[in-house]
Amino acid sequence: MKAVFCETLDGPDALVVRDVDEPGAPGDGEVKVAVAARGLSFTDLLMSKGAYQVKPPLPFVIGGEGAGVVSAVGRSVENVRVGDRVLVPAGCVEQVLVDASRITPIPSGVALDAAASFRSNYATAIYALQRGRLRQGETLLVHGAAGGVGLATVDVGKLMGATVIATAGSDDKLAVVRQMGADHVINYRSDGFRERVKELTDNRGADVIFDPVGGDVFDESMRCVAPFGRILIVGFTGGRAALAKTNHLLIKDAEAIGFTIGGLARHDPAWAARNQRVLMGWLAGGRIRPYISHRVPLERTVEGLRLIVERAVIGKVIVTS
């Protein structure tokens, strides 16, 4: 079978596709899954460079969220059967052995590629908005709204009853963001965003600001956050971690809140599990709508990561079989 390996920390172009032995029969408590769809993310790009906080030993298979069909089960496995469709913590590989406790059944009617595309993005989005204490009727400003996490946050924010203002860097991307439910969209390359946010909120500002970009975007966000507002520090795709000026927070009675989805899983796994159940229910009921802009075959995984580098992806890129 084929697998895509990161063997050196030289970025996505250095990834290699290898033929490796297929996993054997599952042991006690294990499940064997034929993986059919895999989601790629900005995290995978960082890991290929050794720039992510989690640094697995080399070589490692790139990616970490997949969906497929159970092909064999080991002794004492009761939660799934052969033929069941499941989410699995597997990357760009064709088959995987995994402990049965780490898989999640996929609801009937949910496509495998949709299942593989939603978990990390939507888990981040719902946790962020919980940490930001988003309330119905508040204004949510989402930066990087065409990216995977940003688009999921637009989707969840609308579901939670917020008025959503979304920023992105092209009109084509903003058309999709509006399709996902954003009330107002701003092309930050041509329009900026600070004054437009103030205009849309009668000069009050946004109650919650979702910022995966950092740098200058964070600095400007501090100038359009509402009194008692919350700025969520999601990441630094702009390349520079922002330095929050505490005098600005003081004057606005505002908060800057950092979080990581990995931290939630480590420190409060029960909370993470509850969110997972909620999200799966929303997915099954059609209440959330993962957006996939690109699909590439396993042999072209590098191409999928290049699309992320080039900011061509809207929502998610999926690696197919």
C-alpha cells in the first residue's frame, strides 16, 4: 500500500510517497480501516517544516484526520463491525490499524469526504466560540474566513445566533463565505476592515473577534473590538505573533484569549468529547456544512499542501484514494 511520509523537515515539497507493507490483522481491541478520504490542513504544512508545537519523530505519515470503512476487527471490539464507516485519526495512508476507542462511527447519509473534512476545523471553531462566550445577538468578526477554520467559525457562529462579519482576501472567496451564511463580508486587501466594522456596528465594534492571522490584523482588531469584547488568538498565519497592548485592553474592558484544541483534549477530555458529540449530531442533521474546494489523489498530496501555501483553498482540501 502507499503512504505519504515526511522524512526531513524541509516543507511539503520534500514529502515522499512510499510503498509499504499493509498492516496485518488487528490485535485485541484494534480495528483495521481502509482509509478513503483524508483532510489536509495548515497544521500539516507546519509539521512538514518542524514549525508546529507537536513534533513527532521522523519519519512520520503526514496528516491526521481521515474517514474510511472498517475492513477487520480484533477480539473484544464491540462498538463497530466490518463494513462500518468511521472517522479515524489517520493521515495520508491507504490502510491503518488503530485502537477501537479512537474511532468514531459516521452517521448514515454523511459522505466520507465531508466527514474527513470537518472534525479539526469545527472542533476548533466551537471551542473558540465557547471560550469567547459568544452569545446570541452579538457581533462576531471572523478573519481568514475562507480558510478551513475560519469558514467553520462562520458556520458555527451563525448557528449560535451571531451577526457575522467576515474578512478574506478576494471577492471569489468572499462569495463562498457569504454562501456559508456571513451577514457582511469585507475584502481586507482593497477595503481594510477597521472602519468598515465600526460602520457596520454603529461604531461599537465586534463583541468577539476570531483571529487566526495575528500580526497587523490583531493590531487593527484591537481598534475595532467592542467594550467588554473578546479577541480569540487562534494562530499566526500572517507570520508574526502579535503583542497585545495591555493599555488597549484596559481602555476597552476587553480580553485577549489564547487557546489550543490540543490543550482542550489534554486538560479536559470530557469537554472535548461533548463537543465532538454535538458536532457529529449537527453534521448528521445537516446543520453544519463543511466546504471542500479541492480534491487530490493520494499520489498528489504535495499538490494539496501547495494549494494551502498558495492560499487557493477555500474550506478544505481532501486527499482521495
